Amino acid sequence: MGDAMTLSAMLLAVSFLPYFEARNTIANYVYAPPAEGAEQVKCERPELRAVTKCPACGGTGKLALEEPNFGQANGRIGGPRKTTAKCKVCDGKGKFESYIPPADLTAQVARDREQFASSHQGRGEIAVGQAFIPNSVYGELEKNRKRLKLIEEAYGKPCPKCQWTGIEACRKCHGEGVADCPEADCKGGWLVTKTTTERSHTSSGGSFRGSGGMRSSGSRRSSTKQTNVNVQICPTCGGAKKIACPECNGRRARPCKACSGLGTKRKSGGL
Ligand SMILES: [Zn+2]
Ligand SMILES: [Zn+2]
Ligand SMILES: [Zn+2]
Ligand SMILES: [Zn+2]
């Protein structure tokens, strides 16, 4: 429980507001440069890697497994076998060092952007591209399209692919970090195999005395087939039904290719 609270707190700690504000401060330097010796504005996106709960075990590091009955338990006394196994997906740690779930991040960035915009609008500021400048400044610069363009460019535009985040969700697992167990015989985390044993019985037929001596009438062979169902914890997923996504190694995402992880749109034909 304590762990779960820490994890959710970490998710909430990610905010793009300071980043949007920093970009805006820099954009506003176009008409009012900072005083000499003023502290430089840090314009960094928040840390997007976080320790997140293992999606396979829900953060416990363990899996409570109950053996399903595929026929192997018929006639067995007592209920289904229950066992607790170490979660193989997270190696029992219950958590993952990965990117914040990309879908959550996208929603968070959209919220932060909205809050950024509404707080500046609330101060009566005017939007110049993605930036906001005071109403009075806008009045002065209105006829100076070049200046306004510089302000717009100083703020920049979001990468259309990743919307400021600089990461893109893994396509194989859609940002889940896990993939379904690839083992063909894995049924819900249990490896179900059937083995057929064939037992042959030889029953010798009678013999009779013929002209050439003892003759055998031949032996009759019969066989009985027996199918054994063998159920064991799937060695591939360890009962989790899922494995860490082989494409992203559980990291859920990777730096966005379109913007090389910068999060901003590249200037076309620019530097
Ligand atoms: Zn786990
Ligand atoms: Zn993946
Ligand atoms: Zn499996
Ligand atoms: Zn991008």
C-alpha cells in the first residue's frame, strides 16, 4: 500500500507546466532580453522515466497461481493446487524502471498545456503561436510581423508525432511494457501438454503341430492408448501470462524518431 502510494505520487509529480513557462520566458526575451547576469532559464522537460508498477503482478512481485483443471486433476482429492510464484516479468521486484505510461503522459501534457494557456489568457495575454505575450506588448508589436514571428519561433511548436513529450509508445506492446506469452502451449500461464503413451500387449496365440513341427499361429498384438495431461507453470512466463515486451524490454516507449527525442517540431529547411 505504501509502495502504491509512492508510485502514484510519482506519476502526479510529472508536470510540463514549468517547461511550458520556461519556453514562454525565453520567447518573451525576443522583445525584452534578460538583464545581464540574470539567471539562465532552465528549459527542460520533466524526467519521463519512472519506477512504475509491474503490470503483470500489480506491484507485489508475486503471483498467486491456481492450477487449472485440464483433466489432470480428475479424481484428485482436495481442491485445485495453489502456489505462489515469483513474478518473472519483474523478477520479483514488483516494479519497473520504464517510461511513464505513454497514454498517461499524453493526457498529462494536454492538461498542462491547457492550464498553461488558461492561466495566461486569464492575465489578458495574447497568444502568439504557442507563446503568450502581455496585451500591451502585443499592441506595440502588432504591426511588426517579423518580431511576432520570432517570438513564435522562440517558443517553438510541438513535434506532431509526440506532442512535446519526446517519446513514442512502443508499437509492439502499445506502451504496456508487456506482451502476451509467446509459448503456444501456454494456457493462462500454465503449460498444458498431452502425452500419449501406447502400451502394446502381445498375446501369443496357440500353437499346433503341423507337418513341419511346431507352428505358431502367430501372436496377436493389441495396444491401449493412454493420454496423460501434464499441467505445469509455463516456464516462459512463469505463470504471469505475459512477458516483458521483447521490443522495448518493458520500457514502454523510446525516444521519438521524428524529433530525435526533442519533443519540438524541427524547422523545415532550417539548420
Ligand atoms: Zn511483476
Ligand atoms: Zn514494447
Ligand atoms: Zn506462458
Ligand atoms: Zn517527436
